[in-house]
Amino acid sequence: MTMHDPIKSPDKNEAPRSLIERASQMYDFRKALSQETPKLPDVPVAPPPAAPVAAPAPAPAPVVPPVVAPPVAAAPVAPPAAAAPVAPPAAAAPVAPRAPVLPVARVDRDLLREAAFIVPDGPVTSISEEFRIVKRRLLASVQAEINAGLGVAAQRILICSANPGDGKTYSAINLALSIATEKDHDVLLVDADFAKPSILSSLGIAGQSGLMDALADPSVEVQDLIIPTDIPGLSVLPAGRQTNTDSEYLASARTQEVLASLTAGRPGRIVIFDSPPLLAASPAATLAQHVGHALMVVRADVTSERALRDALSLIAGCNQIQLLLNGVKFSPSGRSFGSYYGYGE
């Protein structure tokens, strides 16, 4: 413990002194304050350390423009594989000709010979040669109509006349027999003289149902009524039932359907219609609207000019009309077909 002199109590007669005054009297602050401050030895003051100078930054490297690498050629992208061509919908297969329903009928050659018709496999005659010329012109006309886009009507030929007895049936049968020998065609001979049919009897063929039955009854298939014959390339369609409304049936939509089926699937078929006389019955004029060709049979020295003009006016709507002169007694040129082959008449 630090020893110090006791602090004297103040005199009662003196004024009270403060604690600092009493301490000053005791410790002699004046003496302490008057003493010199001892001199401290000089201590060398070290210079402040130099701030480290940063080394100069190296000169910036010259800016080299970036070398742009050429774009990497994209690997050739193979074009998308072409889609396999979609095959167009298969065209409807042509309707195959139906097999004959009726048995093959034998044509009576003796009847043909007696009536001076062309006889199949018989000798070449003036008649056969005349109809060769006629058919060649007709077939050329048919092909021209087909090429012109006139449709299946171009395959139909109407054989007609102004009056009965002009020779239309005779000409129709001979023309059919001649076309049957063609290599690229077959022929369907249709008896369209519904009031007085004569095709079957001329050929010696029996038959009943025919074209009018198919027109009158939609349930009847006309293909089932066609009679194949033993003459290659020749078929026959009978006239069928008799009716007083044959013209009305021929003008119906059913007729278009039935006639179209006669050549369906048979581009080489020629359909020959033996019609009634134009000035004697109306069906011929109606039927002429369904064919591409009309062959008007004119009987020499019999058919009048007026009758011919009237008949032609009834079939004026037909695309192709040609005249066939029948019953000529002489030839101005003196030609005699058949003599070249040794069968002159």
C-alpha cells in the first residue's frame, strides 16, 4: 500500500477549501510544473518506405483482327427422298364380254344362196365385192367418228329406206356378212323392224325374245338375248315382242343404257340396225338419234326424189348419212366384180 502523509483537517476558522486545493498544498503541484521536461535523445527517423512502384505494364500487344474462319461448309444434306409415286387408282377394268347364254345358231347357207345373199366361205361374187367397197367406206367413217370423240354411238349404223321394198333388209344382212370377215371387227345385226321382223327368217334362225323385251323390262339383260351364230364374227339380236309403243320405248333413257351395253368391252364391235321404212313407221326416225351413221337404201327407178328428201329430213340429226343405190341393172363403166376371180356373173 502506498504511504502518504495524512491530510490535515482544515482550521475551523478558515474557509473550507476544495479537495484540489488541499491536494495542491500537500503535493506541491507548482514545483512539479516548473521542472524542465527532460530532453529525450534524438532517434533517427527512418524515412517512410517508398511505396513500391509498379513495373510499367508491358506495351499492349498489337490488336490482331480476329481471323474469321471460313464457315464450315455444311455437309450436303441429301434432299428428302422423293416419296414413292402414288400409283393412280387403277382404272376400272374394261367390262369383259359376257359369254353367250344362248346356244350357237347355225345360219342356213342354202337360204342365203337362194336369196342371192353373200355366202360365207362361198365364191367371190359381184355382190360380195360391192359390199366390200361399201363396208370399207363405212368402217373408215366409223373410225373417223371414234377419233373425233363421238363415243360408242360411232359404232352403230342404221340401215333404212324411204319405203318398203327398197332393199334395206337385204343390204343390212349383206353388210353384216361382209363385216364379219374383218380381222379387227365383229358385227351384231339387230332386227329393229319391230312390226315386221325378217332377219331371223332370212338367216334360218329360230328365236323369240329380243331388243324390245329388254327395253320394256329393266330386269331383262339384253346380253342374254343375243344369239351367236356359226359364222365367225356374226351375232344376231331379234326384234322381240311387238308393241304399239315402240317409238316411246326407243325414246326412253332405258334405250341409251341398253344400246351402250351392246358395245361395252367390245371396241371392235359394229352394231347394224335394220329399221322399218322411214315413211311407213316412226321408230326409224327415233332410232336414228342413237346412232352415228345412217345408210339410206335407194332403189333404182323406184324411190322417188320427193320420197328420198322426205326420208332424209327425218334423220337429219344423224352425224353421217350416206346413200346406197340398190337394184342397178347396169354399170356405166362396164365393171363386173367377181370376174377377176373367175366367178363373173
